[in-house]
Amino acid sequence: MDSLFNRNTDSVTGGESAEPNTASQHAASDVPVAVVNPLYAGESAGEHAMPAGTSAPAPDTCVYVAEPAPQQTAKAAETQSGVTFTDAMGYPVTVQSWNRVVSLYGSFAETWTLAGGTLAATTEDAIKERGLDLGTDIAVIGTNQDPNTEEILAQNPDFVILNAEVSEQTALHEFLQEAGVPHAYFKTNTFDEYLAMLRTFCDMTGREDLYEQNGLAVQQQITDVLELVQNAKLPAPNVLLLRAYSSGCKAKGSDNMTGAMLKDLGAINIADADDSLLENLSMENIIADDPEDIFVVTMGASQQKALDWLAENLQANPAWSGLSAVQSGHYYLLDKALFHYKPNARWGESYRTLAALLYPQLADQLEALA
């Protein structure tokens, strides 16, 4: 079996990526279509080509769109001593003031500002990758994977926001606890998790209007997309989701952010039924499953290096051009801002973008929802 991924990814970071170089030595059909917003990208409205000789759904197999998870956005308990809630790590949290807030993750820094909050300090990714305009007084306290603890305390914070999925940050719990610094962990791999986080932040800031604008209004956008897809009763496409970086590539299932959105939209992720793809990405397995759509999300400091790796290790294989997704032009490079970083107030746009790629027949109706 031709193994395409057996490399250590521990050193991969989520640095800012360069724009992809559209020049390539490969055939046009082998290059992923860069998607900023497919509603305006002139996508074909044709049917998805059904892969031959595979176990893909029969033509009368229709999309089953997952119902939205129950909304878990109850307001945090407001007491005379502040706001009390349980964070993503299961820690009970009480925050009495939020005048000097420090965020150790760029996406969460943005969420705090979307709730009307201001920041005393944040990590480099908020500025260099997210491009947030946080003013000239903002302190930068290292990276999200290597925050400077001395600089954190030097800010005299009354609340620190951390990522429950970054081990270097989960290791700071005892340090912050011993220093007497109120802090909370969050994760937002689904819209419901983002909405719950925004709910907590808006309880602090008192900005119910921003919860409605950046939360409930976005929730309605997603609901509109899911209802449109479900009512269309179109065949459910088989898809492959790839996360690429400069030294390798991995298939991703429905347990990550973009994979969860694809599942909500009724797509059948071939990696969910083929664990070998998750453990050892190989051309042999991709050919056997022959997905109708292939989605690529890049990570790391250089998007171009990630695309180069794909070109050298996937697209260079003669069998690649025979895949149904490649032949039909359904090989897509997804916008990093919507599918690698947390989309926050743009979750609705993320869902519309994927829906238009999965079901190009609905592109006009999806555009009307924008």
C-alpha cells in the first residue's frame, strides 16, 4: 500500500498562510479550485457525477440533514459576586470583573470583542493570522502554543480566556489558579459551542444586542441553509476532507469543525466509515472509495508549501486524475478563514459555502439567503 502520510505532525503550527500560487505544472483538473465564496465563483449547476464501481448511494438516496443539536446556551448565573458557569474542561468558574481580559487564542479574542469586550492582551495569532484591529495598546504575550506566563501576570488580568484543545494552555490551569487569576477554557468546533461561548461573554458585557446580532441571527442563517438542503431531497454526496500542511496530509472525519458542517449538510464522509484513511492516508484507499467531492483545508505558515506537498504526493500519482471528484472539477481548496480558523460571526457563510459546493443545483437559492 502506498502510504501518503506517516510523518510526525507535532511541530505543525497554525501560522498565517500565504495566498496560493495559481501557477502549476499539473493539469487544471488536478488543481483544487480555490474557494472564497462559491456563490460568486461561477460554479457549475450540474449534478454531481456518481462514481462508477463504488458503494456510493443509489440515485434515490436522498440527503438526510442532521437536526441542529439542542441549544445549550443558557445564561450564566449572575450573582452579586459576578458571573458563574462551568467551562469546557468542567471547571467551575466565577468571574467578578472583566476590565483587563487576556485571550490566549486569536479566535476567542475575536469572540470576546464580538460580545462588546475589550482586551488587555492576546497572542500573536490574533494579530498576524486573524488580522484583528485591537488598537495600539494591546499587549502581545507570545503564541497560542507558547504563551509567556510572566507577561500574562504582568497584565494584572481579571479574566483569562484559554483553549481547551491546546495542551500548552490546559497545562496552565494550576499556575493561574495558584496565582489567583480567574480563567476559563472553551472550545468551538461546532456552532452550538460558539453560541454558548458568546452567550457567556455577553452575560458579562451585558450586550444582549450583540448576542442577537452575532449569535442568534447567525443561527437563523444556518437554519435557513439546512432547511433548504433538506427540502431539496438531493442525493447525498460522498466526500473526502483533507487537512494539508508543508510536510504531510491527513484525512479528517466528522469530529472536526469542517467535518461536522459537512455532516450537518448531509454529506457522507468516507473517512467516517474507513478508519484506515484516518490512520494511514493512501491513494489505494482513496481510489477504492472514489469520493464525489474532495475538500482541502491547509494549515501551517505556508499555504503554498501545503499545496506543493499535495501536488508532489497526491496529484502526481497517475491514478489521481481518474478520481470522480477530479474529473468533475469537484476538488476544492477551502477558504482558511472559514474552515481552518473559527468562523465566529461568519458561521452562516461557512455553511452556505459548503452547501453551494455540495449541491450546485441550489447555488441561486443559497445566494438569495446571503
